[in-house]
Amino acid sequence: MSEQMKMAGESLGQDIVSEDAESAVGEVAADQGVAAAGNAEAAAVGVDEAPEGEAADEPTEEELAAARELAENNALADVFDDVRKQSADSHLVTPERWPEIGLVPEHMTAEDFEMFVYEWLEDYQAEHKEEIEAERAAERAKAAAVRSATRAVGVPPKIPNRRLEQIEADNEAKAAEAADKAPEAVEDSAEAESAADVDASVQVDNAAESAESAAVAATPAASEPAMASPDSAAEDDQPAEDDRSPFAGLRIPEGYRLEQIEGEWVLVEDENAAPVRKEIKCNRIKVLMGMHSYYLYDETLMTASYARWAFLAAEDNPVVTFVECVREDSRVYPRPYAAECLKNPPFRMTDEQIEETWQAVRDSGNYPDIERTEASNGDVYYYSTQYLESGYAASLAEYDAVERPADV
């Protein structure tokens, strides 16, 4: 085959391929046009239907409002539950804690939730003021009912001799009366023993007869051999009935379920359960307002004095903390305030910090009533001259540091 024929054949083949390609492209384009037209038509038909389908899936404004209200309610319940737990551990709670442990609802910021809790608690306790005061009065009455001491506890007074004589006479009369009744008691006990022997023999005979009857009843007849039920093995594999189950009568909290994990039944949260509205308990929650934040505690689990001390320590004002502690001990007990007390919780001050604070108190000139005394063993005490004289404060400090430990 000549070179011209080869070239002509290749040219012809290229033309055929080009025609086939153009034909294929045209067919694809036509198909795509039809498909595009079909899609456009479908889209045009479904324009009015899509929003209706989306609207059916989206919650309404009422549903969203109800969900937000439930989230806020449960967040409040969790906040006050946490306050009670922290109060039991001698800790105040500040709003900075809530974002850290995940108590802030998703639709609120930490700052908004902080103000929400404060305002809600203030409004609630104002509305339920009488109820809260009634609870406090009932607690005070209960505490007074179980109080045994009506005066300061100390050495009991000496019993007068005439009282001792009366006590001895009463004891002699009781002893004589007991001696007179002794013979009668002996006779009665003998009769009781004989009657008991007769009753015991009768009970033994009756027990023997009952045991024999039970043995006869339990022995199967020879003509009727004991046959195992075909379903007995299957019944053994079945779980216990409800009335015999260890969980019979168990009230499972809403939102939880029992699940067996590694052979143990445990209570776990049910992810598929509907949200549960928690009960808010905040009648005894107290608020202490600080310079930059507020502090919460439960007054049934933390005393007001300790809460005040913890508040002052958290506010990081050692001078005010020092002065208030010294004045309170001098006024309430009365007694001087040991410097060692400032090393304990919630203050946890060092010896250097205590000395620096004392110097700051003296240098300020604002607290002229605060004085210092020292026991013979070197222990340091502080007191307020508004409530304690210097000599009396020194003697109390010596007793507390030296004499009292020696008597123990």
C-alpha cells in the first residue's frame, strides 16, 4: 500500500471518528437538556411543597419557648443542688463555677445566667418569705426542745446534807420493801417453773407428732413416682416474677433506667426519655454580695458565722477578716482570739501573713480597740477592748494556752 493511500485512509478514519464523536456529544447534550428540563419542571412543581415540609419539621415558637423554660428550670434546680453539696463540704459557691461544670443553658451566656439566677432567687424568696420564716421557726423550736442545759455547763453545785439524808432514807425504804416481797417472789417463781415444765413437755409431744405427719406427707406413693415437669428446666432459666424480683416495687426516677453492666444492675440516664422537670429547692439558700460577685450557701448546712468568714477570705480582705474575727470572739463568748485560728480553713493564713495583717491593723489607725496579748508559752492572742478588759483577756489567754491543756 502506497503512502498516499495510507494517508487517505487515516484521514478518512479521523473524519469518521470525528463524526461519531460529534454525534455522541449531540446525543449527550440532548439527554442533558431533557434531564435539565425535567429537573427544572420538578423544581418548579416542588417550590410550594418544600416550605411546607420544612415547616412541619421545625418546632413552633411555643415549643421553643417551652423547651427554653424547661432548660432554665432544670438549670436552677441543678445550681441549688450543687450549692447544698458545696455547703456540706464547707465551700461557698460563686457564679464562675457554673460554666465550668456545665450548668449554663445553651441559649444563655454565662453572664446572663448569673443575673438570671440572682434575680430569680431574690424574687422567689420575697414571694415565699412567710413560708421560709415558718421553716426557720420550726427548726428553732425543735432545737430548743432537745436542749438539755438551761445554764452554763460547769461543776454541779454541792448537794445539801438534808438532801443526802433523804436519798439514803429512800434507798433504805426500797431495800426493806424488796426484802418483804422476796418470799412471795420465790413461791411464784417455783409455780411458774412447774407450769413451764408441763407446757414444755406438751410442746415437745406436739412437735414430734407434727414432724412425723410432715414426713409421711412428703413421702411419694409407690404407685405414683415423682415425675419432673417437662417445663421445669425452662422455668429455672426464666427470670423471677415481678413479685419475687429484687426490683419489685422499685421506683425508678424519671429519665433513668436499669441497665446490667458487667453483671451489675446500675441506674443510668435514659437518652430516649422525655425531658423531666426537676424540683427547685431554694428556700434556705442565702446570698452574700461581694465587691465583684455574689456567694451562695445553704444555711441549714453552713452556719452564718462560717459563711461570713469564708466570704471575707474569698474577698481577699485580710484586715477586715482579722478585725471581724477578733471582735466576734470577744463579744460572743467572750474570749481572746487565738492567732492559730487564722491558720485553719477558710483563712489558711501563714504566720508571716498573720503578723503582716496585725501590723496593717495597727498602722491604719482605724481599729484602736484591737489589742494583742501573749501567753507564757508564747501563744499569741488578739482581743477587742470594746468587750474585754486587758487583764481579763490576758488571764483567759493564759488559761486557754497553758492551764487548760495541763488539766486534760
